[in-house]
Amino acid sequence: MFQSHIDTATAMPVEHAANGDVLFDLGMMFSTGRNGSVDLIAAHKWFNLAALKGRVDAIALRREIAEQMSEHDIATAQREARAWMTLH
């Protein structure tokens, strides 16, 4: 059992240290509902960012998810990806 102390004051969200693999994992988490519910907008955003960071396999998954989304939802995911890029 984990019995250590995590200093949340200095802890960094995973997105701040994100490389293509971390972003891909976030896409998988949201596309499969590992975090509790499926969120296609978030999944598309993270796969999009993972693809930009070199994860070629994220391109096909992003495309597959986009087939299940409305144009409005895709635009929202793209806006969120751009916003993330400007902050990181």
C-alpha cells in the first residue's frame, strides 16, 4: 500500500511534461472511458496533440473518433487543442 506523501503544491499536471506518448495516453483514456466516461472531444484533442508531437498512430485514432463526432464537436476539439498549444 502506498504510504508516502505527495507534495501537491509542487506537483505538476501531466500535461505540463507532455510528450507524444503522454498525450496519446490521454487520448486513449478519454476515448475508452478509463477515467469514468468517454469524452470524444477530449480524446480528439489529445490525439491531435499527440500526432503533432510525433505519434503517427494517433492520426488514425483521431480520424476514427472524428467519424463519430459532429462538425461542431470537431471544431471544439480543435479549438481546445490550439488553446492548449498556446499555453504549453
